[in-house]
Amino acid sequence: MHRFIYLSLLIPFLLFNTAQSQDTLKVNLQEFIDRGLERSGQVAYERNSVSMSENRVREARNQRILPRVEFNSQHGVVPGVKSEVEGLSEGHYYLDPNLENDWEDWGIFTRAEISAIQPVYTWGAINNAIAAAEAGARAADYQFSAVTAEAEVQLFELYHSYLLAYEVERILADAEEQVDRVERQIEQMREDGDPDLKEADVFRFEIFKTEFEVQRREVEESLASITRIWNYVMGGDERTVYEPQERFLDPVAFDLEPYDYYQQLAVQNRPELKGVEAGIEALEKGKDAVKAQQYPALFLGISGSYANTPNRPRQTNPFIINNTNYASAAVGFGIRQNLNFRSIRNQIDRADIEFSRVRDLKDALMDGIYLELNENYREASVAEVKANQTEQALSTARNWVRHEQLNYDIGFGDVEELLNAMQKELELRVELKQNVFDLNKKVAALYRASGISVKQLSVN
């Protein structure tokens, strides 16, 4: 008795803690896509490519002001000097031809040097290099947009896959009630010895039940698989489960426009096309930067150096330099000319080849976009018709089931016809939801091919 009371108190406590240990969070389509993009490895990789291209832009801009500034210093210990000439001051030690190192007098040697170069005129080489880097950054950004758009479509499909699994699970639950009702009616007919009940109908019903169990198991496994994928995409753990905010799979709000409408949007909005155009601009500017190397560039040079050693006196004669104790500075202009003209010519030829290659890539990309858009437009149009026609067929099948069920209830029905009607209705209910899912997926693909974000799709 005490054990029973203990268990009766413990079981609700365990159930409460189990329920509390796992949280279910509802997310809408927008939140799911945003979180998925945030955790996508491919998107993160392309984002780093954008950051790298922006870094190259900053590097190119840094070439404008003092692109080369160097500082170096030397430090050590050196002996002093001594002269045997009487009356000779330290500033005139250079006059003593017999000057010797004083190995008993050691001092710390320090020397520092700084030099800088400032471009004055480079025939546009620096400006063109900056423009090429900026165009390359735009190309990388458009590539990032293309990868992001593709990831959005995949996340859109995954979100609606969960809704489809919900719908099929719900359909099978409703069908299970009908199956149980028919099974009870068959058992009642057996007990009553109804002559209208045929053994073939019983066998047919048993086969139907077996196939139904297989379908139900498939749906359970599909839902469990999608749940695991969702948790992976959303970064969930054992204590957190993510589910879609909606519970029903409905067609997206969509009116199919003429094909030319989507073609015009694709030409204007596809990031791949914009990326290729930016790449062509980058190659043009890069080619101009290479051409500028054929001409002499004017530079301003600045340098300064300082050395100090206490036991090595500085000499008073400006023509005599003590390398361990002096100070100097210089400012001047210089000309730099690359005399390897064959190498420059080869670089220009390579830029021409690369330019032609990217320009051909744009033409090939346009061909691919037109073919993709045409196929997606056709599939979206057919998917819309299939969804509408399946909905009408399902309405007819439901009337058929009601008709057969009514006849069966009043004693004039046929088990075979009832089973056929139930099976057809079940197939059409699942087929309708599958067609709605395909329609939403095809519309999302059409939007992607047109350069429109799938985030703009809403449910009717």
C-alpha cells in the first residue's frame, strides 16, 4: 500500500519533469529561413569570400598614400677609439692616421632608419587597381546573394516538407477511424450471418489494412526524419524541438504572370548576371592597370637615419661620416620603369583572354537562365493545374464515399465498392497535399529563377 502511494506521487512528478525537460518552439517561415541561413556552412563560406574581397579593396586603397614605409634598427656593443696624438680633439679624430680601437672602452651602439615612398603619378595604375578591386568585391557580393537565394529555396522546401508530413499524418489518422468503422461493420455482418458479406471482401479488407499500416509507418519515419533535419538546421538539442508555426499545408498566394514578365525580372535581378558584369568591369580596370606599367611612374622618396654610440664621437667634418654616430635625412623624386616589356605584353594578352572568357561566360549564363526559367515556368503552370484538378477529383471521391457509406448503412451497400471509394479518397487526399507541396516548390523555383526572394511568398 505504501509502495502504491509512493508510485502514485512519483509518476506525476516524473511526467511533469519530462514535459519540462523538452521545449517545443514554433517558428514561422521567415524565422526558419533566417536561422537556417545563419547556420549554413555554405553561406558562411561565401560570406568569408565577401570579407576577403573587401579586404583586397582596402589593400588597394592603401596603395594611394605611402604604400611603402619601412623602419629598421640595429643594436649592439662596440669598442671605443683612442688617439696617441696630443691635443687632438675628439671631433678631429679623422685626422689621426693611426687611430685605434680601444678594447677596454665598450659602448652600446644604436642605429634607426626609416624610408617611405609616395606615388605622385602612375598613369592611372593605382586608381584602376582600386576600381578593379571594388568591382571584384561587388562580384563576390553578388555571388554571395546567389548562394543565399539558393539556400533560401532549400529552406523553403524543408519548411513545407514538415507541413506536408503533418498533413499526411492527419489524413492517415482520419482514415484509420474509417478503417476501424468498416472493420466493426464487417464483424457485425459476420455475427449476423449476412449473406451479402463475401469472403473475397474480407480478404480484400485485410490486404487494405496491411497496406495502410505500411503507409502509416512510412509517414511516422518521414516525420521523425524531418524533425531531426529541422533540429540540425535550427541548432536545437535534446531539450529543444522546433516545429513550424502553421499546421496546415496550403498553396502560396500566387498568380501566374506571362512568361515575359519573369524573363524581364530575371535579366534585371539575377545576382549571377550582375556578378559576371561586375567581373567584366574588374577585368577591364585590371587590364588598364597593367597597361600603365608600360610607362614610367613618378615617386616621392623620403628617408631618414640616426645612429648613436657614446664612445664613438661624431666628427666635425661633414664629409667624414661616423657610421656609429650620425643623423641624416633626404627627400627627393624618383622614376620607376619596368623594362620587361615582354612580360607586360604577356600580362595584357592574358587580361584580354580572361576578358573574352568572362564575356562568353555571361552569354552562357544567359542561355542557362533562359532554359531554367522556361522549365520552371512550365512546371509551375502544370503544378497549378494538377493541384486544382486534384482538388476537384477529391470532392467527387468524398461524395462517392458518402454515397457508398449511406448505402452500406441501410443494407444495400457493397463492401468492395466501399473499400474502393475509401481507398480512392485516401489516395486523392494524399495526392492533393503532395500536389500543393509540389506547387509551392515549383513556384519557389520560378521565383528563384526570376531573381525574386522566396521570402515574398505568403500562404493563401
